[in-house]
Amino acid sequence: MTDRYAVFGNPIAHSQSPRIHALFAAQSGQDMCYEALLAPLDGFVAAVAAFVRDGGKGANVTVPFKEAAFRLATRLTPRAQAAGAVNTLSFADNTVSGDNTDGAGLVRDLKANLGCDIAGKRILLLGAGGAARGVILPLLQEQPAALAIANRTEEKAVRLAREFSGNTQLMPEAGGFARLAGQEFDLIINATSTGLSATALPLPPQLFAPGALAYEMVYGRETPFMRQAREAGARVADGLGMLVEQAAEAFFGWRGVRPATAPVLAVLKG
Ligand code: ATR
């Protein structure tokens, strides 16, 4: 019987995940199907339970249910634990296993697709919400020279940095945007939601070191952050590669097969 997978979100109609996983399955000859399922805002747990009753083997979880998925999981990977959020669920033997593949997806996109080595680099992470939290541990594990977190609400950045201070030898620095004056970084990652609202961040132009890469987690549009970075002479990437790589990592967890992402990325870029 064909194994069933799905992505839960609200809204979900425009999700690229069914297309990505269908391409992975075709490429690797896996007998599986993958659909997008809209869960009511107050009905995520019931929707997942119904899916499992119907034989669902695993699911991706997107906005706004990643924290609910974290609470639902009866077993968590260390990276899901650190992220405080789950984007990948596996169902077997009455166990709900929760993983978070977002950070690994970002790291893989940076290293494999964009040729950006993270070790020894000075990283600036913009934002201190769920998207930022999800990528901190995998970034720290790559042993950058420094990781700074800057956020509009300074206190949230400070709290987040403190949470991760025991994870590796590197203690993340944290502050508001005003503290960025006079500092420069090799890799600047926008994990704020400003890409969705088309708001510009108050970033000093010298922030982008020569040869710096500016990474926008949002995809499918030129955001103010991407424009600012381009104007400052930085190389710019959007989050499409991260989307495909986090999906590949989930697929690997479910099927034990690592799909080739380059052809899928090429299809999505059209
Ligand atoms: P997500 O899960 O996408 O991270 P979130 O947890 O709501 O969503 O976090 C949104 C992030 O974008 C936060 O870092 C937020 O800054 P605050 O903590 O100060 O709210 C940031 N953000 C949203 N709108 C912003 C804006 N107009 N300017 C600067 N930062 C903004």
C-alpha cells in the first residue's frame, strides 16, 4: 500500500511541499503520496489524529502549528528540543516523533548550494522569533567565529542568546539594531518576518563585510532586506533552497533515502 504523508498548515493552499516531495519520490522510486491538509486554527491535534487513524506515516508542519506539533510529539530530537518547534512528525507504534529540519536545511543550502562555508565566519542573525530560534543550534554546530542576534525588541534577543549559551563553546551576542553600528559580518541572515510585510530594517550599510552573503529566509520575492544588501554590495540569496533542503532532510528521516535537491530546486526556479 502506498505510504501517506502530508503537510499541515493554515493557510496551506500555496504550499510547495507536495510538489517537492512528489519530485523526491519520483526521483528515488519511493511508493508514497504527499498532500497539503488545511487544519482549523483550533483543530491541529484532531486533524493529525484523524490522519494517523487513516494510516498516515508522517507529516510536515508549517505556520502556525510548529509549536503545537512540538507539544504533541512524545519524542523529540535534540534539534527539535533546541528549536522549541517541530516541522516534521513521524508516526509509528503509538509514538509521535518530532524533529526540526529547518536549521539543517539552512546550513545545507548555505554550504552545498551556495558554497558558503560557515566555519570561522562572523554570523549575524536578524530576528528573535520562532524562525530565528529554529536555526541557532545547527549554525552554532558549524563553529562560526561569532554569532550575533539582533532584534527590534532587544530583550528577546538577549533571552534567546542566553538560552543557547550552554550549547557550544560560543556564546551568542545579542542586542537591538542600534548596536550594529560599526560592526561587520560575513553572513547576515534575515529571520524576521519583515520579508512578508515588506518593511525595511534599520541596518547600517557597513554591516556587510566584503564578500558577505545576505540570506533572506522568505522566498519568491525581492524583499527590502535583499535590496538593502544588494545595494551594499553583498551577495544575496532567498529561502527557496532552505525550503527544498528542509524537505529533503524530512524525506531522509522518513524514507532513509537522501534525495538529490539540485534538480528539484531547478524545477522550482522554473
Ligand atoms: P517567526 O515565527 O516568523 O519568527 P515571530 O515569532 O512572530 O515569527 O517573530 C517575528 C520576528 O520578526 C521577531 O523577531 C520580530 O521582532 P520583535 O521580536 O521585536 O517583534 C520581527 N519583526 C516583525 N516585524 C518587524 C519589523 N517591522 N521590524 C523589525 N522586526 C520585525
